[in-house]
Amino acid sequence: MANQLMPKHSFLKIATALLFTLAWLILSVLALAHYPGSKLIYSVFSIAFFCMLAGGLYKQDSYGYMFLTIFMWLGFWLKFTVGTIIGAKYAEAIGAFIPTPANLDNILGIAILAAFAVIVAGFLCRFIPGGAAYCSAKQDTCPPWYPRFRKWLWLGLWLCIILIPVVNTVLGINQIGLTPRTILHWPLNFLIAWFLGIGLSMGVVTLLWWDILAKRGPLQGLFAVLAEAAISSTSLLSRGTFLWHVLPAAAASAKNFKELFSAISKIKIFMAGCAAALLFAVSFTMANTMRQYFYSADVVSVLSSKGGNDYKGNNVQGLTLAIKGFSTEFKDFFQKASSMAIGRWIGVEGVMAVAAYPIKGRDTFLKALMEKRELGKADFYQSVCQSGVGDDLYFQVGSLPGFVAFLYYSGSLLVVFLGVLLLTLAIRLSEAGVGYLTGNPFMCSLWGLAAANTAAQLSAPRQMLPYFSAIICALIFIHLIQGGIVNRKT
């Protein structure tokens, strides 16, 4: 009825939108006052990215599109705007780029074109059949045998959640910034890295979804999401992995809040939120603490003298001292997390570096497209952005260009526009395919974030083929279990 009060959730959404718009407007005005180039170009840049983000958040049934708009907004608008206001140095290497007014206008022009391509893709996405963003009675894909084997499946998954990260930490298979300390028989290194990157998360969201369909409730699965994210993040020495594993479940839960949480008390939901915040702080701090140890000069000297495989002996004492530094790292959590919230996102610096690179064109683009990374060797982009990272036997670090900068290797704005447009549509179409194969909104969200994050941090596309091939094989396997060969035999 017209005289009814506005529902509380609608009021909160409107209030949040208004506060965000006010904050965007204030920051835009402040940046406009400090921007040395064309005020008109910055205004168009700010409005274009606001519209892009609004389109990604408002009534969007694609997780991948939503995450892509968020990553681009963070990597371009927020980073550039805040940096312009406070006069901060760029967080990533920018090569030979000189920030003159004309050069900055050119960079914002490329960014505007990319944002417009994403907006056009979002409009076209409205005509693509939906995947499985929302829970539906038609998505009854729980195998009939699952209730009988549920306990054992969860037990096996919990063992994997604990043992695989432990093996990775001890053997140093895949840790951010470091080359592998141990090379196992093929394909064990790849499988361990893949399970930590996304495989374990796929297992958790699969059982989470089956629990919901079997009327067991989502709480155990959601806490498993948090535990897996924290343990994997620590093992990988990655501060961001926790978010990449938790945000998909959070997004799917938010879109399906009434269907999933109507029978769950607000206290339990609040406890889950508190657990997420605490585990993020702990995993973030543990990753920083372990980085201090593994990146230390003492450890590097041991690697150099003993062939890269011996972390024993006196280094046990070093590790003990590093763990004692956990409390110090925890105190600095808010400072470091807030700094990364603005500085870690990939985007504007990559475009700056590539724009200043003198040799752009088809050959450069194809060279980057077909590049295959090698252990101990810096990739092509490090010479483009002049990061100072060279060949190193023990460390594997460097800057990333992102997909907008990568497309600009071609030197063509048309390639940038069409490339961003087609890649965005590919993310949306592939998510619909995941929805068809699994009927699982959590899996669609996980895929969407993985695809969007890969695009936002794109550097060597060829290297991602095995990663996504393994994901596709796992999705087909889940499809067969849920409604294919296995079910037809039972």
C-alpha cells in the first residue's frame, strides 16, 4: 500500500547509495581542483567510472560483470583520484611515463574508452540468458546419494583444507614472490598450486550448495569458506587470497539473502561476519609475518649456499623470531590494510607504462600474448614499466599491466575498445555456462571473481590456460555427478 513504511532493507540500500554518491562527488571535486590537465576530461573520466560501477552493482545478475566493474573502478578511478588529491607517488612502476598535463589527459582518455566499453558490454549482457545468480527451485542439483555420504565428503574436504596448505608451506610449492623450492613429479606442483588457488574453494562451495539443497542449512559451509580462505591465504603468503575466496560466497549470499538466511537468527549471521573480519586480520598478519621470514636476507643467503632447498638448521630460530613478530604485525594491520585498499589494485599505472613505451603495435602485442614465463627470468612487462626487477633465481616478483594496458600494446584505441568489450562479454557468457553446468550461485560467483580478477591483473594470458582448463574439467565433473552419468546409474 502507498502509505506503508519503506522496508528497512530498501531504506538501507538507498541510504548507502546516497552516502556513496556524496563521497564520490566530494572526492571528484577535490581531485578536479588538483588535477593539472583538462578539467573536462577528468570530469568525464569520473562520471564514466561512476556510471560503470553503478551499472555493475544495480540489479546485476552477473557476478563476473559486477566484480570487473569494481576492480576497474578501484584500479583506475579510486587510485588516480586519491593519488591526485594527496599527491602520492604511484604504487606501481610507470616506466618512462612523464605525468605532464597532456600525458595525463591521454591516459584518462584511454581509461574513459575502456569504461565505455564495459558499459556497452553491460547493456548487451542484459540480453544474455541468466546463469545461476539467484537461488531457484529449478536448481535442485543435489545428488540423491549426497545425504548418505555427506559426513564423509565433508571430512575428506576438511583434511584437504588442512593438509594441502601444510604441504605447500613445508615444500614451498607455490608462495607469492618466490620460485618453487621443491619440484615434484608432474603434475603435482600444478595441482597443489591450483587447489590452493581455487580448487579447494570449488569443493567448499559445491558442498555448501548441496547442504542448502538437502535442507542442512548454509552455516557450516560458510564457516568452511572462511577457514579455507584463511589457511590457503597464509600458505600462499597472499594477503588478497582470503578476499578472493570469501567475496564470492558473500556476494551470492547477499543476492539470495532471503532464501538462505530467513530461518537463521541475526546473532548467528553477526557471528559469521565477526569471524570473517577476525580471520581476515589474522591471515593478513600471518602472511606479512611469514613474508618477513621468507624474504629476509638470511634465508636468501642460505638458499644461495645450499642450492635453494634447505630451510632447516639455524633458520628454525629465524622463523621462531618471525612468529614472535606477529603481535607487532597485528598492531599495524589497519594501517597496512587501508594502504593496500587503495594502492594494490592494477590499472592506471599499467596504462601509463605502456603508453610511454615507444614500440607499440601488432608485433609487440603478439609477443606479449604468446609470452611464456620462465622461472628465474623477468617477463616482458618488467622492461616496459622499468620496475627494476631482473632475472632472479629465488624471487619471482614484478608489476602487472592489467587487461586495458595489455590491449594497448597494440597501440590502437579500437583494439582497446573491442578487446575490453569482447572480454567483458566473454566473462558474462562463461558465467552463464557455469550456471548451466552446476546450477550453483556460489560457483557462478567464484568463477565470476576469478575471471574478473584475471582480466584486471592480466599479464601473460598463455600462462592462464592450464589454470582455467583445470577449472572447466572440474565443472564438467561436478555436472556429471549432479545430473549426468553418476545419477543415471543410481
